[in-house]
Amino acid sequence: MHQITKSNNLFEEAQNYIPGGVNSPVRAFKAVGGNPIFIKKAKGAFIYDEDGNEYIELINSWGPMILGHANEKIEEAVHEAVKGSLSFGAPTAKEIEMAKTICEMVPSIEKVRMVNSGTEATMSAVRLARGYTGRSKVIKFEGCYHGHGDSFLIAAGSGAITLGEPNSPGVTKGTARDTITVPFNDINKVHEAVMANKDNVAAVIIEPVAGNMGCILPNQGYLEALRKICDSEGIVLIFDEVMTGFRLSKAGAQGVFNVQPDLTTLGKIIGGGMPVGAYGGKKEIMDFVAPVGPVYQAGTLSGNPVAMAAGHAMLNEITSDESLYSDLALITAKLENGIQAGLDELGLPYTINRIGSMISLFFTSEKVTDFEGAKKCDLKLFGQYFREMLKRGVYLPPSQFESWFISKSITPALADRIIEASNESLKAIH
Ligand SMILES: *Cc1c(COP(=O)(O)O)cnc(C)c1O
């Protein structure tokens, strides 16, 4: 049962050639202890490691595999595209189809530019907001993640009006000065920050539902209040829907909460598993991008034909499945109820947050509505829970601060297996 010899050997070898043995830090399992498993393949709801262990998948490439792994329609589209060469660096008809589909699905997006990752999308959107407004400051929220662009790697100052500090070496103080970080779900702090930087705030960027500090929902009226402040102060409101786009609804979180941002950033699901991102929004703002406008942004591989084929096939699958989001919500609610029942039976007071197919089990007895709340979790206990789940064949995101991603391949029977594993794991660690 659960031998991980090959993974351990590969991890050792990987560290000789790749910093930390991984190409993205969270994969190293640092937050939960132990070594990462090395993946060989995946199909539907299951992922297999190099030792041949089978796991039920709740990472799903951090979101993109919303239909489950190795979806045949998407793979067919990719195979077809590959036959016509892998890249041109020139316009293709497929890019129009893709852009049109995105504009139809997300009403606030009138024009869209394709890029290669979520990071590129948010960096570009912020540059555009600055260029468009002629202002320099950006307001972001504690615990929200917008990729690894310099402007976002800024820790909060001690108050809304104090300057931020770089939270990674390599980010300059100059960059930090232009980013203001305020707590999630506290509209007064946004007001304060805007007033303290009157006529100098270019953009407010937010995950409308946070997924990168665990799943945290916006308070009632919060997104509307942000919209109002941005309207009255001439600030560009950016919804970073890299995670929530095409996950919470066809129109993302903005479709669920009915608040329209000026710009939206997309990634993850939009590539169907290929490296893709996009940013789009109001025509008037998007036409500020080169070559029509003065704000420069480019990409050799942007709109890549294989990536567009995968992404477009994914969006087609999503639009043709009428009950996708209600099915996903139903199965995730089943998980929530089952895990909650297990907690109740053991007398454990932990907190579950869920919306649609995003769900987090926080190891704290308090409500979690912001990053301060999420940080109250018992991280050691989460690590133990994670490893117990892995032993029982459930592959969770290796961090308390990540949402679980439920795919369409999770059947009720598999949900029961996850619940059972959760109950056993909770018992094992208490
Ligand atoms: C994943 C993520 C990003 C970064 O996307 P990458 O493709 O990893 O660069 C940005 N914003 C949010 C909300 C994300 O979840």
C-alpha cells in the first residue's frame, strides 16, 4: 500500500537540476511536509504517480481540469491542431473564434487579448490600467494571489495608508511604493486607501472569490461597494478570474455576483490544460493596447494554435453542458455535507467554506472571511490531514491556503470515498 520509492528518488534527482526540484514552489509539499509525488499520467477523476499509486484528483492542475483529466474532445482538438504545425507567430482564424466565444460567455468583456499564463494576464491588465488612467498606484487585497509579477509580491504595510514592502528579494522598493495592500472584505480600508491616494489609484485588483488563501467568499454587497468606489473615483476595477473564470459559472464570479468589472483576467480553465491566459474588458480600455493604443504588450507564442484549439474545445464543452455548474455544485455540496457530518461526529469545530465547486476545510473554529482568519488555522494539523488523505488515495492541494478543485469526473460514489477518507484521516490525527 502506498509505496513512494520512485517519487522519492526522482525528487532527489530533480533537486540537482531544478531549484528545489520543482518548477513551481507549492509542488514541493513544503507546507505539508514529506516529499512530492511525481505524476505519470491521469484520466478522468484519477491521477497516477510513478510508483503506480492511484489517487482521486482534487487539484486538477489547480483548476484547468474541470471536466476531469484527458477529456477526449479536448485531446482530439489538440491532435487535429498539431498536424498543422505548432506555432506561426501570425494571426489565425481560431483566435477570432476563441475571442468571440470569450466575449459571448463573459458579457463585461468586449475585447480580449490572449497571453500565455495568468501571471502575464494580471501584469498586462495592471499596466493597461496605469496607461489608461495615467495614474500609478494599485490596490490589492491581503491573501489574494495574482501570479508572480513584481507589483503583486508586496506585503501589506501596517495600515491602509502606509507603504507596502517587497515580500520577495528582487522586487524593488520603488515597485512596492506603488502597491497598496488592504484586507479582504473590509470596504472601509479600501475607502481609506483611495482617499489617502486621491487621483493616484489606477486600479483595484481582486479575486472576486478568493481561492489562494483557501476559498473565501466576498461579503454581501462587498463587490458592489468596490464597483461604486471605482466608479466615483475613476479607478479601473479588475476582477482576477484566473481561478473563478469558467469555474463558478460560464461568466465566472461576476456572473454569480452580478457585478461587472472594467477588466477581467483569465487563465487556468481557459487553456484546457495548455499554458494560456487572457485579459479583456471594456472596448474603450482594451483599445489602449498596442497596436491601436500606446500601452505595449506582446507575445511570441500568444494565441498559439494548439493552445487555442485546447481552450476553444474546453469552452465548447462548457457551453454545451447545460447542467455542468449545477452538477458540480451538487457534488461539491455532497462533499461539504459529508465532511461536515464527520466533523460533527468527532466534535471538531472546523470551518468549511464553499461556493460551487470550490471548497476549503479550514482547521480553525472561527469563520474565515479574510487572510487574518485563514492564518489562524492549525497548519501542522492540516499537514497531517493532507498526508493521511494522500495515504488513503486522495490528492489534495498541499496547502491550507489553496481551494480544492472538484471536477465533473467526481461521481457520488467517489465523493463518498473522499468523505470516508476524510473521516478516517480526521480520526487518525486527533
Ligand atoms: C493561478 C492564478 C494566477 C497565476 O496564473 P499562472 O498561470 O500560474 O501564472 C493569477 N491569479 C489567480 C487568481 C490565480 O489563481
